[in-house]
Amino acid sequence: MEANRGQNGIQLLLAAEQEAQRIVASARDAKMARLKQAKEEAEKDIAEFRAHMEAAFQRKLAESSGDSGANVKRLEQETDAKIVHLKTEGARISHDVVHMLLKHVTTVKN
């Protein structure tokens, strides 16, 4: 009977050890599943954040490039106006400049 009880005790210990291994394996599997789920959620959050930041960047880029186009057009208009002004002023005083140069070239000083 003692041998039978010892055998039963060993069988109970083996069964308890197997149950403990099953519980540990189940917990490990649950932990791995949760880690995988957390990783997927983090990747989703990162993708959403990246898309949001990219949209904000593209919006800022469009706003600044729109201003740049307006600035370029304004600068071209100002440059054209200055060129026209310089040409008219040059045409207006060119006769006087030529006359002054001829006077200085042809006048002899002692």
C-alpha cells in the first residue's frame, strides 16, 4: 500500500508538473500574442502620425510655394517697371551726356 501511495504521489507530482508547464506555456503564448498585438497597434499609430505629419508638411509646402509664386510674379513686375524707368531716364538724358562728353573731349586746358 505504501508503494502504491508513493506511486500515486509521483503520478500526482508528474501531473502537477505537466499542468504547470501547460499553464506557463499558455501564459507565454498569451504574452507573445499581446506583444504582437501591441506592436501592430504601435505600427498603426505610427502610420497615422506619419500620414498626419506628411499632410501638414505638404500643406505648409503648398502655402509657402504659393507665396513664392506670388513673390516671383511681384518681383518680375517690379523689375520690369525699373527697367522701363531706367530706359526712359537714359533716353531723356543721353543727349545731355553726349553733349557734356564732347565738350570735355574737345576743350583744351592749358
